[in-house]
Amino acid sequence: QTAPSWWKEAVFYQIYPRSFYDSNGDGIGDLEGIRRKLDYLKELGIDAIWLSPIYDSPNDDNGYDIRDYYKIMKEFGSLEDFDRLLLEVHNRDMKLIMDLVINHTSDEHPWFQDAVENENSKYKDYYLFRKSKNDNLPPNNWTSFFSGPAWNYYKQQDLWALHLFSKKQMDLNWDNENLRSEIYQMIQWWLKKGVDGFRLDVINYISKKEGLPDGNEAVGKLMGYYGIEHYFYGPKLHTYLKELKREAFAPYQAFTVGETPGVGMRMAQLLTADYRKELDMIFSFDHLETPGHVRFEDYQYDLNYLKKYMIDWMEHYGSSCWMSLFYENHDNPRMISKVNPDPAYREVIGKLLAMILLTLKGTPFIFQGQEIGAVNQEFHRVEDLKDVESINLYHELEGTLGKEAAFHKVLSGSRDHARTPMQWDASKGAGFTKGHPWIYMDEDFKEWNVKKQTEDRLSVLNFYRELIRLRKNTKALVYGEFEVLNRKKKNLFTYLRKSGEETYLVECNLSNRTIKRDKYGEDYKSVISNYSDKTDCLRPYEATLYRKLS
Ligand code: ISL
Ligand code: CA
């Protein structure tokens, strides 16, 4: 049986600092803004905060392109602001984890600058510089996640350098020992300040296959990206993760969650089994699209797939591993919109998703805004998109699809949906800023905001609060066994969580159809539901938690 840990019992909350709360009216969220909202998070029941990157950055990818690991982004504040924030988080008995982006740095990082300028730079080998394959062609056929080839050309030394993400995010060469040791020092510097752990950005990409061979054509066509098979689970990944843990995290007992796109369950087990001493948890993304569909596609997500996925992981991930639970982050459209954009169902779906998130076995992560039932924003103009991925994709598609269809496709999966400001109240600027928000926002905040939902006993926000409170006071909901009751019944997701004397039952209608209710004994009493009364049938997206009376 799994050993107890603070991070297994915690409810996490992801903050996208740029869009959380602006304290000085420049339209950009900041550290002082986060500090002022700590009581809000505490009252919601949050135990730990994950901050998306706050380091100095030219913001080609909103902070995921780091220029200086030891400085705070100017717009966000200073190191003093950070220390103060950390202190106040700890004073409230909460934890703080940072985002660690160590697969790549900004091309404006001094290491990269020096490497490009000086032929004999000691930083040359910190990156992946290569000669042309044959005249003027990049060294291999790998493509970037943000459109085009994964290589930039630098004429100073007639060399190409690898970037899996934007043209300003240069991949680091983890096979260089000096680089690794500089990174461990940097991590320790933050740990000495008292941060409680890290979310490791695309950490499964750090080890690249020796020789950087061409990607397989068929794989490239299928995935939409070339070269993936040579780095998504590279030859030295486990070696480097073990070293990272030993050299950087373990001495401080720091918590880690790895962002690991595409690894699947088997590899996830190898990355997170506690006895292997690599990562504490990972984020897997396979549940975010129904199979056969991709993010940049306008379709309705089938919650029956979420059921299937969750049952699979609950039953097979194993007792040495611990799962992260989430549906939203800063890289994905809002889940309610994916499931069913009909506004009539917004509130019930928001609560249904909360129910599943907070009653399964694993550590729940809530992304800012999710707790008030945020949905995708209505963008009307290409110029309103800010995300480098969306903008590049739009330009890539424009030629073949035409402007309108290209915009539509980009909007179906744009990361900007999750990056619009937090909707605090109905005032101009949504209570997020007294100035002009850095990114477009529609009128949704007038009806859907924290202030209004705080005052409404039946709001999505209060549903989250209530469920979080319950979870924290109920061992069965954290460590209890999971047992599925209606494995095969379509649209119905029913399961038990059991620990000692306690038994809880969760019953969810995953569809907008009315379905027959199963009969459980008289001794199952409703604890919380997204419908206020009980009928013979389960109504659209109905979700109820029951407790078995002993
Ligand atoms: O791999 C992908 C497509 O199959 C992408 O989803 C990619 O893995 C994912 O976008 C990685 O995200 C993280 O790293 C990026 C950054 O832009 C994201 O915001 C971050 O979450 C580069 O640092
Ligand atoms: Ca600000």
C-alpha cells in the first residue's frame, strides 16, 4: 500500500501568473497580485500552488523561454516580491511549486548568445549545434511543435541549432555534464529559498537519440511532427532523472511532477514507481482528446472515454505509483466547452467535472478559472490571438484553408482560451486589472465571476469548495480503494471509494440524455449533488456523491 505524503493529500491549483491578478494596473498579472489572492485560494481549500514560469524571459512563449533562471520577469515583480509571496504561502500552511523549464532556454540566454558569437565558446556544447546535412538543408527532418523545421540557421559559424518548440526556445544538450551540474545548482538555489517542489516542463524530451537521426516518415505523418520517436522517451532519460533526483531534489525532499506528453501507462510506471526514485508524479495527456480526434479540431469530447481512461489507470497504474488528476491547464481549451458548449449545461457539467476530479484516487490539479466553470472565450479576430503556437499555426494553414477556415481550426484548440484573465467580478477589466488586460477577453465575466459565485450558495465555485472540504476530511476519498460498478454501461460512471468502515459511492451521468437510475440500498445517503432533488432517472450530466451508512 502506498505511503502517505503531503502531495498525495493535497489539492493543487495552477496559476498562470500573467492572467491571475494585476496589482498595479499595467494589465499584466503579477506576484503581488497573487499574494493578494492567497486568502481566496486558502478559502477554496487549496493546499499547494503551481506557478507557471515567472523567470526573466523575452516572452516568446510566455515565460517558457527563460533568459535568466535567477531573476524574476520584470512585469511580474522582483525577487523580494517572490520571497514575500513564498513566506505568505507558507504562513497559510500552503506549499508552492515552481515551473522548471530545463529542456530548453531562450535564445537570449547568455549561454546561447555566447555559443553563437564565439567559435570556442564553452557553452557551445550546452546546445545542439550541428552542420548542414547537405548544402543548405537542416541537419535532419525533425519538425517543431510550433510549425516548421526544428532548426535555426546561424551564419556566424555556419551552424544549425535545434529547437523543438518556438524559434526562440533552444534545446539543451543534456549529455553535457557541465550543463547538468549548472542546472542542479540552479535548482538548489531555489530550493534553498524554500520552494516545495517543481513541475518539470516536457521533462521526457531531455534525452535525444545519439546522432539525431531523421524521424520516421510514417510516424511523422501520423503524429504531425517528425522526429518524436528519437526524444520523447530518449535513451538516457531514466539515468538523467535519477541523477536529477539524487543531486538536486532529494537533499531537500522536494516534490516533483513531470510534464510527459505521450509516454503512456507503462512508461509512466517506470517514471513514477516510488522505489525507482525518479519522479513523484507525471502529467499524462492521453485523456484530453477522444481517440481519433486532435486538439485543433471542432468536435465534442466523449466523457465515456474519460471513464474508460480513468478506470484503466485506477486499476492498472499500481500501488507504487500515484496519479495526477486534471483536465485543464494553460495549454488546452476549457473542458466544459469541449464536452458540450451548450450554455444550458455549463453549470451542471462544471460540477460533474469537479465531482470526478475530486473523488477519484490521485492528486487533483485545478487550473485557474476552472473552479468558476470557465469556458472558451469568443475570439473574433486573428490579431487577438497572443499564443505563438496559435499564431504560427494560423499562418501555416492560411494558405491552404483560407483565412476563415484557418481561424476556425486554430480557435478549436487555441491555448489562448485558457489564458484570458481570471474573472474576479463584473467590473470593467473583470476585477483582474484597473488598466487594459494584456489579452482580449469577451463579456462572459459580467455573469460568470468569483464575486457572484461566492454569494451564490449553489454556484460551481461553492460546489468545488464543498467537495474539496469533504475530500480533505475523508480518508476514503484520498487513500480509499477504487471499485467500478458499471464498467460496461454507456453514459454511466459509477464507482465506490472504500477505506476501513467508510464507503462512498459516486454516480455520474456522462451524457445530456436522461438515463435510468440504478438502485443502491436505502443506506446510501446523498452527500452532495449537482441537482437539488432526486428523481427516478438521472438527468443530463447528473452527478451525486453518496455515503454508505454503517
Ligand atoms: O507535445 C506536444 C504535442 O504533442 C505539445 O502538447 C507539448 O508537449 C506541450 O505543449 C508542452 O508544453 C509545455 O512546454 C512548452 C510550452 O509552450 C507549454 O506551455 C508547456 O506547458 C514549451 O516549453
Ligand atoms: Ca501588473
